Amino acid sequence: MTVLITMLFCSCNNQGNTKDIHNAENRILQQEDGSVLLKLVEAARYCDASNPSSNTAEWDIEISKPGRYSVWLTSATKDTMNLKYVNPVRISLSDTLLEVKPVGDNIMEDSVDVPTSYFRADSYLGSLLFPKPGEYKIQIISEKVITDYSSANNIPQAYDTMLMSVHLTPMTL
């Protein structure tokens, strides 16, 4: 019986869908300046080894200041000319879907937000409207949503590009 349970557990970890709900119970709150930082390691993550393009990260967020927000994707990359996203990244909020292939709009060297052997690449994905204060679910769908690493100290150096976070910043008129 123990062998059967062990085999079932190991096979579920090696193929098909896996779910990582690390900190998924925690709602992300807006910062004092109105921005919202959505770190991949704090998301509920759903990964499919047979179809990584459907890998999803989801956050529950609390918006206290409604309005339109710029959406920026932060990646850690070794190649600043090609972020190597195979498919466009999809961000969804309610009925709104942004679908963009990330490019390095802003490249930073020696950023504390990424491992030391990587550059930080911020990619502008568009904007989202939060019409009123309240709770929202936001999802990102990309082959770069993975569960192999959970902190900057545990990142294998085999990845050319890693999705790190999504940053929502209020747009001013």
C-alpha cells in the first residue's frame, strides 16, 4: 500500500497538472503610492507539463483606489535582446484580456529583484481599469509561469528568462 501511494505521489509530481498555492490565501493589498506588486512566488500557480503555454498564476488583490493602471511585467533574463517568451503573455482581469509578447522596454543591470547573473527586464503590457474599490482576481498565463523555483536563492541557472512579477501602477491624467 505504501509503495502504491509513493508511486502515485511521484507520478503526479512528474507529469500533468501541478498546483502550487504558496501564499494563495493572502490577498495582495495596494501600496501607499497606489501601486500593486504581484510576485510570482506569492501566486497560486497551476502548471501543466504537457502544455506549458497554459501555465497560470493567480492573485487575489484588494484595490482601494479605483482607476486605470499600467501593467508591467518583470523578467529576469540573460539575453536583453531576446526575452525568449515563446507565446504572448496573457493577463486577465474580469472580462479584460491583455495579450502581449514581452520585449525589454526597460533593462536594468545589478537589480536586487533578480539573481546576480541576470538582468532585470521590464515589459509594458498595456493597462487595466479597476472601476471601483474592492476585491479582484488577476491572472497571468504564460509558459514562464513555473513552480521549479520559489526564491531568488533557489533559482537554477538553466533558465534564460524567468517571469518574476507583475507591477500595476496608477496612471495619472
